[in-house]
Amino acid sequence: MTSSQPIRIGVLGTHSTGKTTLLKRIEMELRGHGLTVARTGRLGKRAADAGLPKMQHHTAQSTEWIITQGAADEIAARAAGAEIVLADRASYDALAYWHAALEYRGETAPRLERERLLALAATQLPKYDLLFATVLDEEVPVDTSHDYDPRYRKLVDQHAHRLLTDDGIPHQRVTSDPDSHAHALDVAVRRCLKETLV
């Protein structure tokens, strides 16, 4: 690889829309080409394990923890020598979950708190070479082992795409259509191979 910086690919979107599945497919394909890949993730579960609220109970504190822990995980992956870092829950993901939780509860966060967390998340965005945003398809059945609130799930989807659009952040939308996932996989693999095999 010609650069000491890894290629970073982030994904965000509401739960059970294929984020982790997409990144696993990208990881397997890249490993098949002999590249060193690190995949971060499980931030929501780890936040809960640390005693922080999640889903519709998401707070400014849990949002900050997820953003900073995600950034730390990506730095650790780079330090370990990964050529490709796949970030499951890119920084704006936590913002979308928080905004959705506030709307769900009928609350409004103080302006300075909103601006502080937006600035924190925004510092991470330039690090991503590719950003994928999954799109909610309410016709696709969800994992019944999880107790997902459909209204909250939809709010997260709306806020994720609104944040990206409002801030003009380049990203690729990934729908539940298998062709959309295949296209995202192809885009990611081609980009990584082009950058690493120069």
C-alpha cells in the first residue's frame, strides 16, 4: 500500500437494515484479495454494557460515548496495521439515533448540546473514503428475537438520511434490494483494490 493511512469505509442506518451484513461481505471479499481488514462495531451493545441507555432512551452522554469510542476503535485498527477499516456505525449514526430518541420522547435538546455533538461527529466524516447509508424497507421482516419499536426504527431512518442530506455529505444509499447490496460491495472492493494495489 502506498499510503500509511488505511482506507476507511463507514456505514450507518437504522437497525436491521443490513449494515453489519454488508460490511461482513465487504470484509470477506477484501480478505480474499489478501488485504488486511479490521471491522469495528457492536457499539450499541458495548454502550449498554457500560451502563449507558440506548435505542429510544439514547442520551447526549451515550451519543458522545458511541462517537468517541467508534473513533478510538478506528484509530486502534489503524495502529494494528489494517489496510482497510470498516466502521459499523459511522459517527452520524449515533446522531441519528439520538435525534430520533428525542423526537420519540417529545423532547428538545439544548442548542449548544446539539451543536457540540454535531461538531464532534462531523470531525470524523472526512476520514471516510466511502460512506454507505442503508435505507429502511418496512416490508422486510425484522429479527423477532429483538424487541424493536417500529416507530422509533422509522425515526432513526428518517433522521439518518436527513442529517446526510442537510449537511451535503457524499454517500451511497443502500436499499434492501440484493442488487443494491451487490453494487455497494462492488464499489467498495473496486475502491480498495485500486488504492491498495497502486
